Amino acid sequence: MAFYDALVAHGDVKELMGDKVLADIAHDLVEAIRGSVSIDWTQKDAVRADMRRKVKRLLRHHGYPPDCSRHT
């Protein structure tokens, strides 16, 4: 739910992308993070960097945040 809330908090993204797409993105984010978490992820820069990279790649894959010029 926290991922969904964070996604929706970005301007009018909810109206542009819709609840279903945002819920799918949030689900994919949870799966990506679960797969990346290790015991010492809070202290290992490489693990944190890999998690950030996966999140950014996933968001780009889903077209988030939407470019307003594409939807007009």
C-alpha cells in the first residue's frame, strides 16, 4: 500500500494512468524489492544501489511518471 500511495502522490498521475496500472506497478515494485533484500542491505552500498536500479528500471518500463505531453 505504501508503494501505491507514493506513486499516487505524484501530481495527477492517478487520473493519467488509472488505479489498475498503478496497482500493477506497486505489485511489481514489491516483488522487485523482496527479491533484492538481503540481511545487510541497510549497510551495503552495492545492495542499495542495485535496489535503486531495479526500481528505476521498473518505473521506466511502466512509463512512470507519465509524460503529460504523451497524453494530450
